[in-house]
Amino acid sequence: MSKNQRPIINKEWDEAFELVYQRGIAAGMKQAAEIANAFEEENFSMCYDSILFDPVMSKCARGDRQQLTLEDINKSEAMQIDGTIHSSMAHAAQNIAKAIREKIKEGGK
């Protein structure tokens, strides 16, 4: 017996199950988008920290360029690499959250 040949009660059950299933999928997708946004926020924060605590930028902003050391320059380089990585990860998470929300609007198709 095919799905279309089932008695009405089974067809109604299948429709109800499908509705519950789709609501569950949508709720899971919404939660995944929220997690992606949290990941985005954390990575933007870490990116900002790499600028805020950069020893070269800090000393230059205070007018202490003469006090720069090789250690400051090396630390600055490492922090800027980290900042770039976190910026990239934040933007990727932002795009993932947006894509998930678009799928939810489409009905998960």
C-alpha cells in the first residue's frame, strides 16, 4: 500500500507528524543561527582586543614612538595576525547565521 492509498487517519497522522517535524527543524535551525551570532560576537570582540591591546598602536597613540622595542613590534605583528583571523571568523559566522535564517524563511527547503 502506498502512502497515498493509506486510510485517512494515517494520512492525518503523517501530516501532523510532518508539521511537528518541520517545527522542530525550524527551532533547531533558529538555535543554530543564534549560536553562529554568538560566535560572531565573540570573534569581533577578540578582533577588537587585538587592536586595543596592541603595544605599538598604544605607544604611538600616546606619542611614545621612541619607546618601541623589538618585542613590541613582534607582539604587535602576532596580535594583528590574530585579529585578522578573528575578523574573518566573525564575518564567516555572520554569513552562516544569515544563510540559516534565509533557509528558515524558505521553509527549510
